Amino acid sequence: MNIQRKLCSGFFMDGKFYVIGGMSSHTDCLTCGEEYNMGTRSWRRIENMYPGSYAGGTFNPAMRSPPLVAVINNQLYCADQSTNEVKKYDKVNNSWSVVKRLPVRADSSNGWGLAFKACGNSLLVVGAGGPGFGDHRVIVLHSWNPEEGSRDGSDWSVLAVKQRAGAFVYNCAVMGC
């Protein structure tokens, strides 16, 4: 990579590997991304690839989770931790547009405790839902297909609910869909 970074996220898209967001120091947030071309074995910096929005108020960037990103059919999506929105990346214009609200709040914990993944043609969000606190909360698995949703305005589907699971997803990996 061209820039040292921590608290970043990586993903494959269009046959290339990307690293996005993160921090270069304890206080400096990175909005750039980097693309690794496996054919040429070289990195290319992409300015302003990560939306990096911060809702008002005092914000300690070291408290923010790594970018919550997912790729479906070579299309990049992110869950914006500060606005509770799903955004879609426009590769041609290097810009983001809002496509949907998240089904759970991400801003209350700066994105920590929430999973945002791709599975087949759908986006998955795993996070706390329902009233209560501590072990009385539930973890809810939501699914939404952006292709179908953009046509019919469909909402998130609830695939599963885990009772008394607490309010925090510590780690999540999708191994097959």
C-alpha cells in the first residue's frame, strides 16, 4: 500500500483488491482508498473513495469502527455509521449515493457491534434490535436485495431473531450463501 493505515476494510471488486478508509495516526482519518492490481502487482491511490461523513458534535475518530462495506455483483455498498444509511459507490464518478436506511442503529456505537455483509445478491445486517438492555436484547439478521429493492421499494426482511443474545455482534463472517 502507499499509505500506512489501521482500522480499515478490504474487499475484492472487479478482479482487484481494495483497502478503504481507516486511520493513518491516532487522530487522522483517511477518506482515500487504494486499489491493488494483481496483474501489475501495483497499488493505486483513489482520493475520496470513502464517504467519511461525521454527524455533528465532538467526535473521536479512534472510536469509529472500520468501514462497514460489502460487494454484490462488483458493486460496493457501505453502511454509514454516522447517518444510519446504506450507500452505493459510483465507480465512474467516485461518489456515493444513499440507497436505503439501515434497519438498526449504527451511530449509537460508532459502527461497533454491527455486521454488514454480502451474501449472494443480498446485503445482510446483523445487529441489536428491540427494546431492553444487556442480555435482554435480541440480535436480528436482516436481508435486502438491492436489485429487487430498487425496483419495488422493498424493505429489509427479517431472516432470524436470536433472543437474549445481548446487544453486540463481536465478529461475523459469511462462509456461504
